[in-house]
Amino acid sequence: MATVAAVVVACGDEGGAPMGAVPWRLDRTLLEQGRGIPFCEKVTADVEAFLSRWDGTEPPSDDYGGTVVVGTIGEIADGMNGFVSSDYSASQHQSFVNGMTLLHYDAELNPVPYLAESWEVNDAKTEIVFHLRDDVFWHDGVRTDAYDVAFTYRRATDPRTGFPNSTFWTYYDRGENGVEVVDSFTVRVRMQPHAEFMDPWRTTTIMPRHLLEDVPPEELKQHPYGSVCPVGNGPFVFIDHRQDASWTFQANPAFPEGLGGRPYLDRYVYRVIPEQTTLLSEVLTGNIDIYLAPRPDQAQRVIDAPNLELLAYPWRSYVYVGWNSRRPQLADARVRRAITRATNREEIVQAILQGYGRVANTSVPPFHWAYDPEIGREELSYDPDAARRSLAEAGWVDRDGDGVRENAEGLPLSITLKYNQGNQQRQDIAEIMQSQLAQVGIEARPQVVEWATLLNQLSDPAQRDFDGVVIAWIVEFKLDDTDLFHSSKYDAPYGYSGTRNPVLDRYLDTLPLIADREDAIPVWRAYQEALLEEQPYTFFYFPDRLDAVNRRIEGVTMDARGEWLSIREWRIPPERRIRRASAAAGVH
């Protein structure tokens, strides 16, 4: 990133002189965590005893030093306990900051070594043998080994734990026979051949057996390990957590040289600021270094700021209108396709996202290896005349001249478009659709609903109280639409579209079992073409993720894999370092 000459000093300034390298010092704030909780008092003392041997050591060069403060609207809701957390930010910190997974993905979503330095998969794709690094230590000084991996696997597959991503293990052998410790740094896992079988090991954080083995699985969710005194093995050591305010981490001086050694930064702070206008002000003035996910309407302010860079990249979600095919107005796929063709989705992307996104035609996102931008480009392009023809062919005609089409029984083609309260983008979509659908004889009525009520109306099979709903879906790298569109999920929480299509079922049954990506690509294409025909959703757009980053920080890479994937390489050159003193931010 480009150098900026200006040096910004946060409130509580202790002086703005540039700072060079300083000796590594253990932050004694750690010792205040968990006072009165025996488990935490023990583990924090052990962390201090292990890391204090580096106290006062000089960094390898002036490249090391400085603090980065990241600001965002939400707390790390589930803390650092990988057994029970479903929060996105928690998963990111467990994988890249405080903890480690066996592997990461490269930019093409291919697995690359991390805690596991290598692995072998047998020809039948029924076994994986992982070979672990032998130089990774928990922050209390205990070496990470194969027994930790086996412990993590057994707890994650134990239903009493409540592991939120239990479907990761659908095709893995569970229980004692599913995992075998070959030696201290070699572990074997057994499975059935299936698609993206490495993905769970990218996501599942390895947990410390020596600290949690004696905790009953059903008690892990409430254990203080998660948010009071987590002990990881990653590049940053947990130091401090102030509820709904901040998390502070310090560079791990014992991180393996083979993985880059200790991070360049001395400290990293995650700061919670629940209002986006304040976040923008804080990053513009330099009180925070990174503002995660500014709104599209704030993007130009970031671009115009000389000290900031705007990062924009395809993100792991899509916005759509889900149709309730149980409703007689929406039971015919021709009607659902006509609605999509009558909606100018490109115009909506420009108006709502300021161009930071792209039209979606299916559920496969742009960063994924199965994505093909040509699928649906012509079939679902904006064409009101084609929409009118399809509606007429399906038997919907304006029989009384009131501008709204009716079927042969006189039922008007009138639908509600629900969206959740407080979401301006979704309200805008509903109102734009109302105007555009009226041009082809469809009456659409936007309706705002409180979020929890809306979720119940969608997911409760006894309700399904909606015609169309403007909503979003988070996409995993291991794509699987079974919960959304398989006939067997008709009465399941996510089966609210009411899709029953044997062609889709066949593809959804087949795709999870194809282990090789090259073999899967033509099947994914055929599945998406069938999805175009069925049109259970009007897919609107894949939004870009936006992040505002201070130009004084180098080495920042952010993409669909996450915002923290390169945190070990974040670096502040000595001439761009500043001294902050802000108790609220936990910065020293």
C-alpha cells in the first residue's frame, strides 16, 4: 500500500513521534483476566510463565512493532471457543488470529498447509493422513500434537457438544473409529468419498485437549475458556476482553519460524463501535486503522480520504427474493421466471450498491470454482415483453382492465413482498420491484416485518406466511443447496420456497458425493440450468465486501476467505508508527 506522510494521533495522545522497534514485553493485562475463576487463574499464570521467557527480547528488525485497531459494529459474539461458536468474526479469529486450523485455502480455494505441514489421501478417498508440524505450542507452553486433533474431532462429532457445523461431518466416520492417532504428530481420519472433504479442516479450529478434556461436552458452551481466558496456538495471544467494547491480542513470540515467526505487529485490537457513522469518522481521523464493511454510500468518502484505501471484493452472500410456491399465484415456474425478467436487477445493483456488486443468476458466487458468469445471462436478462408473454402463456391475463392480471378463476396476480425492519437496502428492493412489476400487470405490495417475526413466518412449517421475501443467504466454500431446494426439505426450516423438483433432487443428491472438482463442474452447470428453470428465488446480487484500510499499514490482503487471513503479514513501517493511548481501545 502507498505511503502517506501525515501521521494521525488518536485521542489521549502521548506524543506523535514515530516509533521504531522496541523489545517485546508481555502485556500484564493478561493476569487480570478471570480473577476468581480457578480455571482462568491457572491458565493465565501458565501463559505468563511460558511467554515471559521472551520478555525484553529484541525484535529481528525495525520491521516489527506497532498496533493496528480494527473497528466494526459487532462484538465477537461467541468468543474463541471453536466447539460452540457460529459467529463469523469468532471463526475468523479462531482460524487466523488466536488459533489454528489444519489448513488454509489459497486464492483459488485449494488447500495449503498450516498446522498440518502435509497430508495424503488414499486413492479411494476414504482416508486422510495428516502430518502435523512439531513446533507449534499452545500459548501456555504445551506442544500442539495429534492428540489435540483427535480430541477436537471427537468433541465436534459428539452431539452433546452442540457443534454448530455438524453437517461438516456427514460423510466422515464418527466416534472412536473415525480418527486414529498414529503417532504424536500424525493422525488418520476415515470417511466416505464426498465433495470438498478437506473443507472442514479449513474451518474447524484445533482445541487444547490438556485444558478441555475433562469438561463434559454439554458444559463447553458456558465454559469461561471461550471469552474470559482463551488459550490458543496462533500468531496472536489473547490479552484482554471488554464486553461490547474491545478484544486485545499481542504478538506470539513463539510462533514457528517456518510459518513466518512472530507477527510484525506488537498488538492487534478489535474495537466494537455499533454505529456506522461513528466508524467512518473514526477511520477518517485515524482513531482506528481499519473500518470493516462500510456502507456503499460511505465508499466515496473513503476513496476521497488521502490516508485511506477502499478494498472491494466479491463476498460470501447473495441477496434474493424467495418465492412461496405453495401460493397459487406463484406455483407456476413460468410466473416466477417472468417476475425475474420483469425486474431490472442491473439497475438495482447500481442504485443500491453504488456498483459494488454484480447480478446473481444462481446460488454459485463469483469467487467459487463452479461459477460461470454466462449461466442465466441471456435466459434471465431484463425483458418486460418476454415477461408479459410468459405470464399470458401461464394463463394470467388482465380480464377486467384494472391493470392487474387474473387467472381463469379470477384470482388477481397480487403478492406481498416482505422485508425485515431496519434494512433500507431490502426496503428499496421491494419498492423498486413494486414499480417495475406493475408495468407487466403484477401487483406487488411491500410489507415491513420485525426480524424475529419474519424468521418465524419463514422457517416455521406451520406458518410459511409470505408470498415473497427479500432476504440474504451466506455461502460456504463447500456449496450445498440441499437444505434450500431438495424435496425432502419441504417441511424443514430452510425449505420455505416449497420446492419439489425431481430434477433438482437428483443433482442435489449427486453433487455432495463427487470428490473431484473437475468431475463436479459439468454437474454444477447442469444443476444451475435446472435452477434457472425452476426459479424458486429471484436471485438479485452478490454484493462486494467493502473495507476501509489506513495506507500506513502494509501487507493487508482481504478477500472472500476473510479479512484477517494475512494478519501475520500486516506491517507498519517505523516512520509511520504512532503512539496511541486510548483506554477504550485497549491500546498502549
